[in-house]
Amino acid sequence: MTSLTRRTGTSRLKHVLLAAALLSLSACAVLGKTDVYRDSNMDFGSLRTVAVLPFTNLTKEQQANDRVRDVFTSELMATGGIYVVPAGEVARGIVAAGAGSPSTPTSEEAMKICKNVKADALFTGTLREYGEIRSGTASANAIVLSVQLMEGQTGRVVWSADTTQGGIGLKDRLLGGGGQPLNIVTQKAVNDLIKKLFE
């Protein structure tokens, strides 16, 4: 084998690896992408009590929204700076407010719910992806979650964020790994959102 042939073979290998890396980056499972909206007029330090409404579930997993809501609630409470109204009280507050959709209240309904449960604000969320995703022979767990914060006195959205965690990385594509467990991916997604809330 001549040195020219060896160089050509090495060059082809580099191109194949580069193409695989670019394919991985362009896949739907982008790791750690987050978008945030924050109302500059809102004093987030004034929040003492919040309610977390049931999340909208757009996935095939029937109880996924409840599981993610529970993790989100637990992590909010773990910050020590915010009291989260228990889920049972929130459910009663939603019924008393006559909310048409418990997971997507109007501004007026949001104000009524906050008044009923004595909360400064409430969180709503939408779970778009949860569980295993596949690409070719590779598979991994992923979560795509959006959360909004509605201020209790005006019912307006003062903060929102999207996060995508987990998914199929380059290592999974090349070596066939299965990614991280779903509970770890969920924890990362929730912690990412809470970090953005307090930034």
C-alpha cells in the first residue's frame, strides 16, 4: 500500500466521522437546548407561594405529565424559597374557578385560581416528548418540556421556558448506547427550567 493510498483512506475516514458528527448535531434530539422569555417588569423575588397546574400531555405515555409535574413540584420545593400549594388544593381551586381546561387557563381563570389557593402565581406546562426515541438502530430517552409562569394579580404570562434533554448523541450512534435513564433525563430537564427561572 502506497503512502498516497494510506492518506486517501485516512481522509475518507475523517470525512465519514465528520459526516456522522454533523448528522448527530442536526438530529431532533439536540442536547440541552433552552429558550427563555422573562418579563422585565416582574419582580420574581416577590414570589412566595405558587401553584403548579396539571401539565398538558402531547405524548403517547398516558401518565407522563403527572410524573413530570411531580418532579417539577418537588424540585421547586427543594429550592427552599418558594412554597408550592399541594396538588389536592390546586385541583379544588381549579374547580372553584370554573376553569374550562385545567392545564391551560385563561388570564381570568388564572387570577381566580390564584385567589382560591392564595398563590402569587401559577405554573402551566406542556410535555411534548417523553420516553424513548429512535434513529436507525440507535435509541435513547428524551424529554421536551415547556413551562409558563402566570402572575396571579393580572393573569399575564411573565416567564416561559422550553427545554430539550436527553436524546441520541454521537456516542449512541457510533457505539449503539442506549442513552441515560428516563428519570435522570427528566431531572435534568426540570433542573434546567428551574435554573432559568432563578437566573
